[in-house]
Amino acid sequence: MADPQTTPVRILSVDSDPGATAVVKATIAKAFVLEPNNDFFCADPAQNEARWLAIADLVLAGNPSAPWLHVLGSGEEAVAVAYPYPEHKAPEDAPPPPGVMEVMQASARPEAGPVREQFMAYLGDKKAAFHQEHGPFMYLSFLAVRPEWQGKGLGSRLLRHLSDKADAAGRWMYLEATTPDNQRLYERHGFVALETKVWTDPALPGQRVMLIPMGRPPQPPKQPKQQ
């Protein structure tokens, strides 16, 4: 792939390019195999990739006609799933794709069920509260880079692309980080942590789930450099 700083970002929907979408889902799954929250929700690390593939399938099926996918590379080496909220959010009654819930249930820790419900409710409540405070915003649902391409600037390139779009629209951005390392990356792009939420459960000693909601205010247009 060419220099990630100059590679054009392709914007797709699930319906517009099903082939690329399938690769995008694989990119998300591979990027999140070692996500720290995995151990709490999934007992078998060998199932992490299949679980994340099912999660990506479920999320992207929510609004297949919306241009949610922001992609770098001819092989979809990096992808951001981002969209204007609430205009392009998935309908509450969107049906899951066939087989997805079975995969997720097969890989789930039963004892993590109560925290899972709290986690999902928290995700929705925080987005709703952010919308109430700041109005419509750009929501970054996933930022994923294939492991062999991590550390090469692709994630930062996508973040700049999205923040430029949000700034042009005068909108805040919102996302959820899951580790302090993620938090530091987003802080370099103007995001501020709103809070840090941690869940534990006596049934899973030594395990925890972390979520760090973050917001970024719109920035004024950049002034052209003087000649």
C-alpha cells in the first residue's frame, strides 16, 4: 500500500460493496482478537476472532445502506466504522443476520451475563446523554487496523479524515476507548475522556471490563499558511 498519510479514504456502505464489506469485517475481527475486555466476556481465546466477526456482522447489518465504512488500502487494511448520530444510527428493531446470535452465545461466558447487560445499557445511555448535551455528532463505533499494519499511521490517518469531516459540519465527535493506550491515541487527536467506567464481578476474580467515553469538540477551520 502507498503512504498511509496520502492514501485516499474510500467511503462505502454494506450494500454498495458487499465484497469489501466482508473483508472489512475480517479486519475488525483480526484487530480486536487481543482486545483486553475479551477475557471477561469470552472464556476461550480461540473463539475471539469468530466472536468479533459476529459482532461486526451484527453492527454493520443495522443500516446496510448508510455510508458507515471509511476504508484505507486495497485490502481493507484499516477501517473506521463511523456515522452521523442519530441520523444514520441503526433502527432499534433491526433483525440480526442469520447465525450471528448463535455464534455470540456459543462464545459467551454465562457468568458475565449481568455485566454484559449493564455494559450494553451504558453504551446506549452515554450516547443518548452526549446527544442531549451536544446535539447531533459524529460517532466512531470501530477503529480497526490489521495487526501487520498497526503502528504505521493508518489509524491516525483515519482519525484525521473523520475529524476533518466533523469539523466541517461543526459537530462534536464521540467514541468509547477500552484501554489507557487507546485513550492516549485519541487524546493526541483532540479527544477528552469524559469518565472511566470499570465493571468487575465476584464470579470472575481478577477480570475487569473498562470503557472510557471520549468527546472531541469541533475545531475552527485551519487557516492557510502565509506564503
